[in-house]
Amino acid sequence: MALDPGIVPEGRRTFMQEVIAATPGGDPHLELCLQCGTCGGSCPSGPDMDHTPRQLFAMIAAGMREDVLKSNTPWFCVSCYYCVVRCPQEIHITDIMYTLKRMAIEEGYYRESSAAEAPDFSETFIDFVEHYGRSFELGLATRYHLKHHPLGMLKMAGMGLNMLIKGRMDLKPTRIEHLDQLQAILQKAKELEGKD
Ligand code: SF4
Ligand code: SF4
């Protein structure tokens, strides 16, 4: 039996309908979830997640907005699409995870999840990609640890030094060729998302 999208109070959408409407790329078919659990069984991040994707979708159907948006599950999704390939209902699970991340940031609930630092980490990553066209591991780790775990820097220093000596990590960021083209694409994406 598929999930029940819930009763619609007059003039208002259920939480499930909100999630569906906020997910780009067409109907993600969330209401077709059979609760079979194949997604959770396929997920490499499952052990770290507060809830499996199946549980999260049942919570969405039950209108448990706060619990869903405080869950660390979407933040541990690494977008491998393994669940999407195996889902018998072809539900756009990964896209829904992105939607839940956006909603958690917009409504501030991410701060109450065990992955509260994740948006900051991804913003730092995006910042490097926008300015250099690629990630810069040393800068990413340094900025993140200085802001959130300054003492952790000491523990990481030895490993970082080894990676530098072995040439596995760059000392300074390098720009890709034709960065202007990538920046134009990112700008267009922002415009399409209505962020600029
Ligand atoms: S695999 Fe698909 S149908 Fe099964 S629980 Fe996950 S989302 Fe629902
Ligand atoms: S896309 Fe996300 S939820 Fe799906 S299997 Fe990969 S990590 Fe898990």
C-alpha cells in the first residue's frame, strides 16, 4: 500500500505535498512509497543516519515536520543514487534529500540536528568551487576546523603534513582553465533557482 499524502486542511497543503512541490525535476512520486525498505538496505550512509529514507518518508506522510527537518539523514546522503536505482517505485529519493536540506536551512531546523555544521561545510566547499573551479582540501579543512574545532586542528596537523610531503594535497588553491565558463553556468543555476 502506498503512502497516504494526508488530509488537506482547507486552503493548505500537507507536509508531503509541500515536499513534493518543492522538489525540482518533476513529480518525485513520494506518495508511491511502499515502505519496502530497499532504499535503507542499499544506503552506504545508513549506519550514520538518524532515520532510514523509508522511515523519513513515513514521517513525512505523518506530517512530522520538525522531526523530519531535524533529522541528520539528508545531511548524510552522499548522492550516490544507489537507492534510486533500486527503488521499485522509481521514487526520486536523492532529489527529495536535497529538498529536505533546503527546507531545514530555510526553517532553521538543521541547527538542531546532529549534522548542524554540514551547511557551513558545504558553503565553504561551494565558495572554493566558485572562486577556483575546484575544491581546495587544505583550505576547506583549515577553515572548517578553525571555525568549529580549533583544537582538532592539532590532531589533523600530522596527517595534513604527511599528505603535503607526499604530494597528495596542494599548499595553495589552483584555478581551473576557463573558470569564467563555469562561473557563468553557476550564475545561471542560481538565477533558475531564484537566488539572484
Ligand atoms: S525503496 Fe522506494 S518504495 Fe521502498 S521504502 Fe524506499 S522509497 Fe519507498
Ligand atoms: S543517494 Fe543518499 S539516501 Fe540514497 S543510497 Fe545514496 S546516500 Fe543513501
